[in-house]
Amino acid sequence: MMPLSRQSHILHYSNLENDVTDIERWIADLNAESADQQETAVQNLIALGSPAIDYLIEAINDGDATTCTNAIEALGQIGDSRAIGTLIIALQDSDHSVIIAAMNALRRIGDPLAVPPLIGFLSENDLYLHFYATHALSQINCPETVDALLNVLDHEDSNVRHGSIVALGRLGDQRAIEPLMKRLADTENKIRYSAVYALGDVADRGDTSVMAALELLLDDLDEHIRSAAQEAIKKLM
């Protein structure tokens, strides 16, 4: 009879071989014809977790758009910071589905290293890229994110100003209050509008200085801004 320690070693080695075989099969299935088969592969890789990381990173480096998108989804759900560098590089992909998947994965992992490249997308005219970048930034709740967003509040591009305002409103950091109040005088209607809503979310109830600034917009030429100011004031009363 084989000693128990020797048996355990062989069983462990056998399981390791089986794991590798399963991972390789699931990686291949990330580009399967069936969407259900792709989803099963993604979920299996997520469930496996850390041992799948290197295989998923390799798949992103070598695969087509479908493989990359599914591999990125798995990495984001696993949430391992080892994937950050690969995901940031994926933001440079030519395929929008890959870029958006990378934004969502970076949002889930929440590492501040993702903040500078995500802020770069706030200047995008593409509505989807701008939206997902803003959403990702609003979920990476750390001082570095707030600092970076505050630094672009005066950016010449109104898309950048708008995205940063929306993200700051969702993050709720009160360091943004004074800079947001300055944006209430912006020449762009959408900037004043988003600043009003952001202040309604960030400021404390009873903040008289914010309410006074918002009251000035009750006579704004834009009816949507007037309405937003009314709502924000009610929220803060």
C-alpha cells in the first residue's frame, strides 16, 4: 500500500492538472459561439478566482474583442489588483466594448491608479465612453479621486467639467462644495445644472451658504436650472 503522504501528493497534483485543463477550456469558451457558453465560462473563472488571473490576463493580451471583453468582466468580478495594469492598457483598445468593460472592471476593483486614465475619457464626445468613465470615477471613493476631479473643474472642455461635477456629487466629499459653488456661474447651462444637483447631494441640510448660492439660480434663464435649484434647496432645508 502506498504511504498516505505519497497518495496525498499524487491526488493534489492530479487536481492541479485538472484545474489547468478546466481553466484552459473555460478561456477558450470565452469566445464560444453560444452566449450561454461564454457566460458559463466567465462565471466558472470568477468562481475559481486567483488561480485564473494569469490566464485571463494572457487572454486579454492575445484574444479578440469578445475574448477580451469576457476576460475583463471576469477580472473585474474577481477584483484582484494584479489586473490593474492590464485593465488600464485595455482602455486604449480600439473596440468600445473592450474599453467599457475595462472601465467597469476598474470601477469594481477601485484602485486609485485607474483615476488618471479614466479622467482622460471625460473629454470624450462619445456619450457612452463619457458616461462609463464618469460612473467609474464616482465609485472609486478615495482622496486621490476627489483631488484629481477637483483639479479639472476649471478645465476648458465643458465635457470634462460636467463629468467631474457629476462624479464629485456622487462621491459626496464636502471638499467639493466651494469649487462646485463657483461652477454655478459657469457659462454652460449643463454645467450650472449639474453643479446644482451635485451641491444638493454633497452639502449638509441647513447649509445656508449653499442655499443662498442656489437661490440666485431661481431666476436663471434656463427653466431646468430653476427647477433643479428649487429641488436642491428643498433637499437642504
